[in-house]
Amino acid sequence: MKIRALIIDDEPLARRGLLRFLKNDPEAEVVGECADGGAAVGVILSKKPDLVFLDVQMPEMDGFEVVRRVGPGKMPLTILVTAYDRYAVRAFEANAIDYLLKPVGQERFAKALARAKERIAERSRHDTARRIISTLAQLERQNAYLEHLPVSKNGRILLVKAKEIDWIEANGNYARLHVGAGTHEIRETLSTLEQELNPREFLRIHRSTIVNVNFVKEIQPWFHGYHLVLLQNGLKLRMSRYQNKSAERLGLGLPNHSPR
């Protein structure tokens, strides 16, 4: 992985020295050079380099002001470069990972660059792990629909598989699950179940009815723009007109006409 580096120094000789060292490293790529702090702020924000070699003393805007203008949270990894060692404490206060004294020797430069590479690799691993965790969390949310519904039966709690439910009807504050030839009542409203069941498998066709689309055999036209949903067990359930678009989104084609 290439490390994208930016050199910021008002002295041409100092920039050439850093540029020469960086070009000798096959893992480094110089994305720009800046001779003043004002230009540096713009380049940092636009090009977003991985690493910045930042001169402390520059006219009009010094290195510390560059860090302040960009913002510590947006600042790339930074190696401060200066002719004076009195800035060492402020360098670490600015979250610099290293501090180079001019004239910069190749050996000392190599050590600073190696430290930067290690820090960038750590950041990359951290970002990868964070992306993986985020993806897993997204998948969990997508798969967070109910797969089983607990029902009470003869003093026992049974777990009914959601995929085995043919349809559900409202019964006051309860819902009646129709599973094959049997029924079960649970203390849940249809509105709650509609949110908790996978919308790709369960469709609310009426204010009092939810069907498992896997058990839908066909949809038949009915009077005044309404439709009837025919289940595989032969049962016919009425569909409200306002649910037509939901059925179409699930791929349940609706007849374009109804009997008069």
C-alpha cells in the first residue's frame, strides 16, 4: 500500500531533501509540496494525504497554526520538521508522531518514516475491523426479524416457526396465528407483528390480516377494485385497495381488472 505524503516547508532546499528521501522509498508517493501554511491547509483538506512533513517555522502561518486551521481530527499523521529543538514539547501537544531537526539525516528520516508506516498500518487494520463490525451489525439488523413466535399451549410454551405460518388475523389485542390446520393466539397486535416479521415474507393485506406470501397461490380480482388473495389451502382473504402497491413491490402481480 502506497503512503501518500505531503511536504510543507518554506525552504526549497529542505523540501528537496525530504523529496529525495521519499523518492528512495518504493512505498511512498509524494502528492504535493507547499511553501507556505495557507496553501498547505487547502492541499491537506483537498488531497487528504496519509502523512505530512510539516515545517514549524514559516512566515505568516506556522506549522502549529496549520494544525489548528485544519483541525486535529482532520489532520493526517504529522512529522514536524524544524531547525530548533525547543518545539519538541509543542510537537507532541500537536499530536505529531515524530520530530525531525534540520538538517535532516537519511538515517533519522528512515526511522521517522518507519514509525509513520507502522502507525498507518495500525490505522488501516483498525478501519478494516470497524468496517467489518459495521457490516455485521447491518446484517444483524436486516436479519433481526422474528424467526419464532412463542405461544402458550396447555401450560407449555411452544415456539412456532414464522415461516410455517399461513396467515395471521387480528382478534382485539390478540393475534391469531393460522399454522396448517391449527391456530394459536398470542398477545400481540397486528401492527407490532407487522414490524417484527420479515416484510419480504409477510404482507399486511388488510387492517385485520397478514399473509405469508410463500403460501399465496394467486390473487383474484373482486368488486370495485378490490382483490381476493387465494392461499394454497384454498382459503380466500380480502385485500384492501391501499395494500395493492405493497403486493406489487413483493412481486405479487395483480390483475388489472375486476368483475362488474
